[in-house]
Amino acid sequence: MKFEVTVEISRREGILDPEGTEIERVVPALGYTNVTGVRMGRTMRLVVDAADEAAANDQVDEMCRRLLANPVIEDYRISLSALETA
């Protein structure tokens, strides 16, 4: 079974986020004075072929811990949806 996976990776709370800080500093100059708490991150999308949703989630979780995210300074969130087969 194939699953479309989205992984959202962001800095942990309390870890400096220089990109987010810079964006938050600059947006008021563009007229957006109501923006605070800017945090930068990255999103990855992939397709995983696995026996079931739990197996796909476990595989992606291991990939995040070993390669995709730095568990010391980053958190990640995994979203899965089954791809329909014709």
C-alpha cells in the first residue's frame, strides 16, 4: 500500500531561529505590524510503500530520527494519507 507522507520539521522551542527572527524583524517595514512568533522550518513530501499506515509511520519516524531531522534542535511532525489505487 502506498502512502503520501508530509514531514514538517521546525526548530524546538527555546532554540534560536535566526531566519524566523530576521523575518519577524523585517515584516513591519512591509506594513505587517501584527506579525509575531515567526518560526522557519522545512517541509518534505514523499511516497512510502508499506504494509499498512503504522509501518509507514514507523519507517518515516526512523528516517527522521536518523537523517531528516536533527533531534537535538528540531521537532518533526508526520502526516500520512493512503494513495488510492486504480
